[in-house]
Amino acid sequence: MRKRSDKESAYQEQVAALNGTLGQMCELAGNAMDRATQALLQARRSGLPADAAPLADALPDADAAYA
């Protein structure tokens, strides 16, 4: 088995760091989507202005999923 070169090792370290960063970004995006969904559901429950109704209509089954 051959030894990795310094360039290959540096590349693998960068890929590992990028993988961790992408994982964090996905988690943050998921959390933001959850908060946005919760806000829309709360707005729907408390009565929406007419111009916001299409947003709430995009979540027809979300009440059950987030209950």
C-alpha cells in the first residue's frame, strides 16, 4: 500500500471539512424550514390575511404532521 502524498492528505482533510460544513448547513436549513412551517400553521390557526392564504393552502396536511 502506498503512502498518501501531502497533497492527497490535504485534499482529504478539505473534503472532510466540507462534508461537515454541508451537514451543518443542511441542519440549519431544516431548522429554518421547520420554524417557517410552524409560523404558517400558527398564522393559519389565528386567521390569515387574504393575501397570505395561498401560503397556508400549500400546507394542507401539515397540521397533522406537526401536531
